[in-house]
Amino acid sequence: MKHFTSVKDVTNISALVEEVLFLKQQPYAFKHLGENKVLGLIFMNPSLRTRLSTQRASMNLGMNVIVMDINKEGWKLESREGAVMDGDAAEHVKDAVAVMGQYCDIIGIRSFPSLENREDDYAENVLNQFIRYAGVPIVSLESTTLHPLQSLADLVTIQEYKKTPKPKVVLTWAPHPKALPQAVPNSFAEWMCNAEVDLVITHPEGYELDEKYTWNATIEYDQKKAFEGAEFIYAKNWSSYKQYGKILSKDRNWTVSADKMKLTNEAYFMHCLPVRRNVVVDDEVIDSPQSIVIKQAANRLWAAQAVLKKILEHT
Ligand SMILES: CCC[C@H](NC(C)=O)C(=O)O
Ligand SMILES: NC(=O)OP(=O)(O)O
């Protein structure tokens, strides 16, 4: 594995899931693999889980790790190719990234979308500039359109908790006061479309995701109907892809409630976190025995460790 930016970078998904589960049992089995290697984690946006889990994952492999909130600690960056830099930006991304590649053996990058221009955001300019200019393997810590470390952890969690060979997994939209990226649902859908699950995506009209991620899913506009017989309920808010970046609804009838969970086959509740309690999901649900959000977050560590191990092994 050279880079880890989407499910497409994984040659054998089942084998990677098994690798994650092995490391969960034997976390220090490869504690010298990363000796004298440095992981650089570059954040353009906030993070708790990704930052802490990926740091610890690298330590479990014997790596050193350096972390930078580039918008607070670095120079203001210009990302437009060919720009005449006579404005606020002190440095071009291509220079900054090439220098980072001199100090780090692997670089992780988090760069959220603008939610203003869909073509620009979906071109993944920042991620692609890191791939083009760093000269070292790049790991997405959530890009403008995908969040592969989250989705690998989500798939491992479903593998651990599923009760049937091909469980019904429901990705449900839920309301949120802010406009959020489509990266987490895009990524969850693309991984589930490549897994042994029956994926149903439910959301209000106008929240359809890019079909290149949802090709193997059933789209259901009636949330209660979608919940019927589900084994997993994965809740997440996202802004509209079609009316790009817009909030079309804040309808609290889409909040995941205990009554709705009763429609399922005793489904487990999942969310990538951070979550707006009693907006996205009622406390009664996320605090119930059916909620596996903390186990899901714990799997972020093992997922990151498996990805870093594959990159260090050049496999
Ligand atoms: C892991 C989720 C990160 C981000 N969440 C927020 C609140 O911005 C999102 O929705 O993509
Ligand atoms: N789920 C997730 O990636 O959380 P953070 O944004 O806190 O890293």
C-alpha cells in the first residue's frame, strides 16, 4: 500500500479487516517495524479521535510522530497552481509539502471542504498536492470527500458485531445546526458497497450523495421503513451534494429516537463522533446498551495501526 486515501487503495479488504482484528489482539507484535521512522500529522481542521488514535497507532509500531495544526502554527498557504503570490499567503503548498516530506516518512493530512464550490472540493486539490509533492506515502485523515480511516474502523466494528452473514446496515441522515461535509457518508457508503452488507441509505429529498459512492445501496426516503429489520443504524448529518453545501432541512423528525430503534432487529447504533446529542440522536439511544459508538471509536486505533503497518511494509 503506497497511499491510503480511499477504499480503492486496498487490494484485499477482508485481509485488511483481519489484520486490524489481529493487531487488536497483538498490539505490540510489530513494535520495531517503525523504528527510526517519523509520522507527520498535518491538520487543517479540528480533531480528537483521528489525532489521538493515529498518534498512538504510530507509537505501537515504534514510530516517532510529529503533529501540526498548520492553520494555527504554520505559514498561510497558497494552493492555486501558478498563483502570483502577492496576497496574504506566505508560502505555496508545493514548497511546504515538499519540505514536510524531507522530515517525515509518512504524512497524514486532514483537509475539510469549503462547501462553496463542489468542483473544487471534489477535485481533492489539497490531498492530491500532498500526494504529488511530498515524495512519501500519504494517509487521509479526512479529506474533502472521504474519511477512509473512519470507514475501515466502521467496517471492522460491523464485522465484530454482526449477527447474520449479510446484515442490513442503514446509513441515516440526521439534522444538525451546521453544514457538514459529505466525506463520512461518502466513505461509509463506498466501503459498505464493497462489503457483505445490505446497505440502505435514508435521507430527505435533496440529500442524495454522489452516486459513485452509493452505487450498491438502496435509497429509501421513508426513514421508518428503512429502519425495519436493520441490524446496524449508522447516523450522520451531511449537507446537500446537489445544492452543494446547503442545509435543506433541520427536521427533528429525523432525529434517531428509541421509538425508531424499536422498528429494527435490535440494531446497534453507530456514529463516527463528534455527535450533537438530542439533535442527531436522543441520549436514550446513544447511552443505551445498543450503542457501540465508543467501541467503534476504539477501533480507530487498530484501523490506523493496520494501515501504517501496511505502508511501512510496502505491502
Ligand atoms: C469525523 C467528522 C468530522 C466532521 N464533523 C464536524 C462536526 O465537522 C464531518 O462531519 O465530516
Ligand atoms: N470520527 C473522527 O474522525 O473524529 P475526529 O474528527 O475527532 O478525529
